[in-house]
Amino acid sequence: MTYCQNYHLLKRIFNQCDEVTRIPDSSVEMIHSSFVSESQRLLPGATSYSCDAHRLVFDGEDSLEDTGLPTHIRELSLADAHFTANREFRYTIFKPADGRKADRVILLLHGLNERHWYKYLPWAQKLVELTGHAVCLFPIAFHMNRAPEEWSSAKRMNLVAQERRSTYPSIAQSSFANAAISTRLHNRPQRFFWSGVQTYNDVERLIGCFHSGGHPHVAQHARVNFFAYSIGSFLAQIMLMANRSGSLADAKLFIFCGGPTFDRMYPVSKYIMDSEAMIALYAFYVEHLDNEFKRDKRLSHYFAQGHASGEYFRAMLSIRKLKAMREQRLQELSSNIMAVALKRDEVIQPSEVVNTLKGDSRTIPIPVHVMDFPYDHSHVMPFPYQESIAAEVDRGFNQVFAMAAQHLTAC
């Protein structure tokens, strides 16, 4: 079966409402489980906030709703802390259908502005087949099945995109596919950080569930590694750098189409975000962050000492700032990380992956492999679902995932 054929098969049978999905003619099965986030209260729009670790209390934020926006855009600006879909959701574990608990788990972290898991289903199955490990598809906050369905509505989001093009005549790459995330991040760039913090906490709690023996399909103290793509790599890098719970000291990370600091990413794409949203994010996190700290004491606190994840988040924002801190930590983690970049990737350019992961002096020994495929592909679609190029896609796909499996199974 070709990659394309397997993609269509998995897309057809994938249903997170089920408890178990059997894959025909395969020794791999999908287990679907429920998760409730305990970090929703960190998100913008709550009435009050506290940092329990430091016994601090912060004032609540004003309503996020901007009454100056048209109704169809205001719906995207409601208080994040109140979205039920983001708090209660399902995640999927691919594992060998042998009835045994998994003693190794690969957490597969996806890219920015993703609305469904279909692209990743063949990736997860291949990793299980090559490694024998379980693979967990866990959604980033406000992505995949953690987002309201209306954000994926072409009809409704086209109205939003049209409004943005009318309001910002010089806007680039505006589309119905990126209208929701572009509007939300443009309106309040802080969302990028707080949804990242929520996801970080959720992943850490899931790992804690594994290690406590409380998960029905994962063995106690199972080793956890990461396969991370695009912005998922950004999150995984910060998690390994901070290692807040102490459970990731030996974790392996395979980076695919990711790895650079935030200011060296170029995510302006009709599939990711429009230019106005990117300008707002860059201004907030790269140019004016110190001024934002003066206005927002809670934000400042979570970036400060005592919150290692926030410190390393900041170290990953700019290639020139906190370089010594970032490069020292990457040096310490170098034997645990491998990256594959694509020569034609315009969102995550290979030179920027090298600049971050190997450092200015190229003394960090993280392997970075730059690959090219003999077919039309992109950052968003590295493995197209076209039977006319099935053989070439299979070769590229198998090459990348053989490298990932070798790295993730190394001692």
C-alpha cells in the first residue's frame, strides 16, 4: 500500500469518538482517550489569576471582546478561558495491537493552525511499525479538536478574511483557512504565549499520568520521546530545555521542518497566518517585549526566574538575545536532538535551522540533515497525496521516518 493509499484509508476510519479503531491488515491500533485541561484558568479572560508555586495573585483581565469589530470577527475574540472545546477533548495513541501496555511513548507534536489530524495518521502508524513504540497525537491548545468547529467553516471564515482584506489593504496571504488564528493573534498576541503555557502544562500532566501508572495503555515510568513538526518543535525544544518535572533528562527529540528561533520563522502563508498577524506577533515578542512586561505583571512573572519554561521561551524568541543561555543548553542536549530540514521549505528555512541548532560558531553537534525531494512539496505538504508521484513520495517519506526511528530508538 502506498503512502497515499494508506493516508486515505486512515482518514476514512479515524474517529476519536470511538474507544478503539482497528487498522485493517495492520498490527497497529488506535486508542482514543479523554483529557481535561487543568490550565484553562491561565488563559486570557479569567476574572482572577494566581501562581500557586510562588503564592502570587494577579488581577483578572478585562473582557477580550472588542465591540468595534463586526459580529463575525467578535466571535473570535471572546474570552479564551471559557472555551469548553479547548478544555475537554480527545487524544489518540497509536500502539501495537498486542494488548500490552507501552513501555515507550513518542509524543507527536503538530504544526501551527492545524484543524485535523489526517496528515499525521500515516506518520504515527509508520513510527509504531518502525520502533515498536506507542505514538501519542496530542493537540496544541485551540488547534485540532480543541477549537470550535465554526473556525473551520469556509463560509464563515471567508467573511472574516474578506473583512481583514478590506481593513488592511496591504495584507498578504489572507484566506479562510488562516482567518481565525490571524484574527485572534492579531487582536491579542499574548494568546501565543498563554496557549503555549497551557499546552506545556497539559503535556507535562499527561507524562505524569504515564509515569504514575495511571494510564490504562502506558506502562508506569514509560520513557517518553518526541517527534515534533514545525511549531511543535518550538514547544518540544522548550520542554527539553526546561525539563521542569525532571522526567525528560533522557528524552530524545526528532525535529522535522522546525528548530529555529521564533524571529527566524516565516509563517506567512494562506495555510498558517496572514502578514498582519505575523507583524503583530513580531512586534510584541521581538521588538517590544520589555515594554509589555511593564504593562503586564503576570506576563512578566511567567517569563522570569522561577519559571524555567518562560525563560527558555524567551531564549527561543530571538537569535541574538539570550544566545549564550540558549546555546549552552542546546550543547548539553545535543546528543538527544536530531533535525531534518527541507531545502525548499520557505516557512522554516534550512539555514535558519542550522543557525539555531548548531549555533553561531557551528560548535553545537546537533545533526541537521537538509533534504530535497524530486517532486513538488512544501512545508505544509511535505508528502502530497498524489498517486501520480506515489513512488517518489514513498521514498521520501520512508527516508525521513527511517532516520526518525533510528534516532528515537537509540540508547
